[in-house]
Amino acid sequence: MTFQTQFGTNYNLAFASYLLALLPILIFYLVCQKQILNGVVNGAVK
């Protein structure tokens, strides 16, 4: 809502803020990917 005006939307700033909000989650997933996938596989096999 911050990037919207009465007559338009500033998509560049909106998508940049979405990327900044997603970045920590994405980094966490990339660092812990092996452990996450092992947990999913172990849970499915049991």
C-alpha cells in the first residue's frame, strides 16, 4: 500500500521490497537445504 498512489503504482519499489522481505528466508533455505530435505524424506519413509 505504501507504493500505491491514487493514479498508479511504483512497481520498481514494490518488487524491490518484496525481494528484500524474501531474501532472509531464501538464504536460510539455501544454507539448511540438506537438513530440510533429509527431514522431509525421513518423515515420508516412516
